[in-house]
Amino acid sequence: MDLQLIPIDQFQTFLVCTARVAGFIGAIPIYFSNQTPARIKISLIFAISLLLFPVLSLDLPAVSFNPLSFLLLTINETILGLLLGLMSRLIFTAVEFGGTVIGYQMGFAAANVFDPQHGNQISLISQFQNVFAILIFLALDGHHLFIRIAARSYQLPPGKS
């Protein structure tokens, strides 16, 4: 397909879709950590955007894409994606906090390890529970569930959420 044959309104719609997916992927700790290379993150955002774009383009009303409204719409979609991904981040933060409390009560307050994902020191039990929660999340197909949530979030057209 020749890039010159893509209409500008479809390309702008794809950019709006990519903004929501980038915000969504940026907030989920499974997909977006310091250990994941940037090329993989960008490729994942682009691949999911390509998969979700047909879902979005079917229900899209006519929107004027002048520069200011396009910028505001893109910011709106990025914030909506961040809010969708915040749900999983809250779950993992609660698990990490619970591990910190348990480790403190067990007497492991001085035993800390370096967490490369966040760039700080956390307790040993907290790190164990965080890794265990990630494994449970992946085993229960939580990562696929959040991609389905991202697809269903497009049932409301962009800018109407």
C-alpha cells in the first residue's frame, strides 16, 4: 500500500487511536517497565493500534481535525488510556504495599533489594509478592483482558468519553 493513498482523516484517526493505546500501555506495569526496551514498547503500541484501528474507524463520527481540536482530542485520548491502565497499576501497588507491611511485621525491615522497575529499594517480601502477582496476572490472562478492555473502550467514539 502506498503511503500517499492514505486519506489524512484516516491517518489522524489512527493517531488518536495510537494516543489512547500509548497511554494505556504506558500505565500498565506488565507492559511498561524500565527493563523493557523502547523498541519493543513502541512496536507493541503500534501493533495494538493497528489491531484496534478497524474497531475505531467503524464507529467514528465526523470530527473536524483542525490543529487545536486535534491536539485536545489526542490529549483527551491519552489521558483516557492512562486512566484505563491505572486500574492495573493500583492493583500492583496494593500488592507491593501489602508485601512491605508483611515484611516489616516479619522483621525484614532492614532487608531491602533494589527494584530496577521503579529504581528504588523495596523490601524482600514486597519484591517477592510483586513478582508473584505478575506471574498470577499473566497466568490468568490479565494482559489479554486489558487488551480487550482497550478494545471495548472504543465503543464510545473519541472525544465523547
